[in-house]
Amino acid sequence: MFYFLVAPYLVYHGLLIAAAAVPAIFLMIKVYRSDKLEHESSHMIWELIKAGVFSALIALVEERVLSVILDLTVPYESPLYNIILYFGIVAFAEESSKYLMMKRKTWNNIEFNCQYDGVVYAVFVSLGFALWENISYVMMYGFGTAIIRAVTAIPGHACFGVFMGIFYGIAKKYDYRGRSSASRTMRIVAVVAPALLHGAYDYIATMEAQDGNWFFLGFVAMMFLITYILVGRTAKADRPIIR
């Protein structure tokens, strides 16, 4: 009797979780298959997904703390408030937490031996982040949220990951070749570039919500197109990193 009472509840929430998870899993498979030289081990992939989930928890704490500070120092009505919130707090907290978890798992790993590996690592961490974030949103707001985030937020995180991964892979190549200063610069860019893109994404989405979403949709479409081209070209030009 108890099973029949709770079964609809379990099925409903199971469907919600599936709706949240499937887009992220689809993108993970696509990026993984684009790696033509040498696929990463299943252990590495699992570690990256877990790192992405954990980075979401770190970013949540950072955002809560920094948002309190922002509320106490900048008037909510000020245009500066949203700029600091989306670029300086949300985007930087999320992208830096992804980067730190990714670097901890991969930088000194022997599997990191091709430049495109950086893209794979960053995208899987980003989609692990998006997977956890999406499940949280969907459990709170339902299927409508799953549909919207499936075509915006989840691919958005993948796009941010691609930009992070491209520069991260270049940084590793420079590191192998003993160019520590250039490697350090590329590691900084690997955080700053996706953070700026992420901040623009959130800022435009919020501003456009007040007057319509056409500019935001155009921004998202252009970002996806550029990212798709970058993934193809980066995978095609991939070479082993040689000291």
C-alpha cells in the first residue's frame, strides 16, 4: 500500500531528474567522442564529473558570502550592482571553482598529454557543475525549467568550458616546453575568458528579461555557433604535447 502511495511521487521526481540530466549527458558524450587521438579513462571522466559537482557547492558558498557583502556596500538600484553581481561574483565564483577543481585533478596527471584534453577536462567539469545545478533548479521549479535550461544554461556551461579548456590546453603545452611565464598567463586567461563570457550571458539574460529576449537569444545562438566551430577545429588540430 505504501508503495502505491509513493510511486507517483517517485516517478515524477525521477522524470524531473532525467529531464535535468539528459542534456548534460548528451553534451558529455559529444565532446568525449570528438577526442580523436586518445580517449580519457573512465576513471578520469568520473573524477571530473564529481569535481564539477563539488565545484558547484564551493561556488554556492562563495556567491552567498560575496552577495551579502555586495548588498551591504552597493545600493540595489545602482546599475553597478548587477555588473558586480554577474561579472564579479556569480561568473568569477563559478568559473574559478571549476578551474581549481579541474586543475587539482588533471594538471599533474599523466593522461594530460594532448592539447585537446584541456577542452575535454573543462567541459566535463562544467557539465558536472551544470548537472548538479540543473537538478536543483528542476526539483524546485519543474519541467518548464528543465526545457529552458536544456537549450540555454547547460549548453552555456559547456561553451564556457570550451573557452576555459582551449587556454588550459595551451597552458599545459607551454608548461611541457618549459615556458612557465606563458603557461601562467594562459592559466589566468583560462579563468578570465569564460568568466567574462559567463558574466555577459547572465547580465544580458537579466536585462533582456525586462524587455524581451531577442537579443539574449541572438547572443546565445552566436556563442553556441562559435563554440561549435572551435570544438571542431581544436579537435582536428589536436597533437600530442611533447616537451
